[in-house]
Amino acid sequence: MSRDLVFYHNPMSRARIVHWMLEEVEASYEVELIRFDKNEHKAPEYLAINPMGKLPAIVHRGTVVTESAAICAYLADAFPDAGLAPNVRSPDRGTYYRWLFFAAGCLEPALVDKMLDRPDPGRPSAIGYGTYRDTLDTLEQAVAKGPYLLGERFTAADLYVASQIGWGLMTKALEPRPALVDYSTRCTERPAAKRAAAREEEFVARLKAAG
């Protein structure tokens, strides 16, 4: 394993998204498992990396990157041979950014509000994503064109969007619309996604054994 890229991880967190991304770019990385039951995410050593005390985080050649969407975008550019981001001069770059940040700024907050049964503020313009219904309708339109957000090409935006859909389906915060289910399944059938999922089971077992 390489200390050039250190991945701070717990399988019961959004770090699963970054784990999949690391497998997609075929990076050499070292995993530092952070235990929530021991409050290691709030320990001074980890807070020096991410003062938010949240996962995931990576340190790549001395550069700290936090926030799942930012890490995915960073890794796509840091490992261009994986082909997970359009060229910066391509118009597709705009579409890529659009859906990557739609998932971070609209989809995830909408799903969290739904899961927690937060009351409707009555003013859609007062919250970033507007309404749950509009968010899902927009997402459905985007993935229905398929097979991926940029047509035939799978990108980091697909990885992030599919991860949010999968989480939403698991928590039942997302309506299981056929287009969304099919898209998520198509993305998570990728070999890198399966490798990451298999290792997650190993990490869960390791954390339980350490308890």
C-alpha cells in the first residue's frame, strides 16, 4: 500500500462512495479505519485532518480533500487514465459538473429531509433543492436517457449519483421508480463497485473483531 494516498474510512459512512471511486481509478491507497464507537472521528489526530470530524477524507501527497463529491471530482482529475471525467475544454464537462453537484446539493438534502420526515417549510425557494417531487422528477429525466448521464460514457458523476440513489432506496427515502432502480443497478454492476463492496464486508468484520 502507498502512503501517497491515505483514505480515512468507516463502512457505515459516505466514505463508501469514495471507496468505490478509488477502485474505479485503480489507485494505490492505504486505508485508515476510523472507529465511531471509540469516537476516533472526533479525536485530535483526525480533527487535524478534517475539523468537521466527518468521513470520508483523503490525503493525497500532502493535500487534504474532504466532502464526497469533491473527492470524486479530485480523483477523476488526479487519475485521468481512468477516463472518469470529460476534458476541461469539452462541453460535456458542464453536464458532468451539473449532475455531480445536483446530487450533492439537491438530491442528498432532499433524501435526508424525506428520511427524517422534516416538515415542508411552505416556501420551496427557501431551501436549496426546492421540492422533493421536483428533485426526483429531474433526476428521473436525467437517468432515463441512459445508459449514463453523458450517454455511453460512465463518469464520476454517475458513480456519485448512483451512490445517492442506492442509499435513498436502502433507507426508503427514495421512491423506487423503475428508471432510477435500473440506472443504479447498471452502475453498481461495474467490477470496481463489486470489488469495493466485497472489501466493505471485510472492513465491517475487522471493526467488529476489534470491538
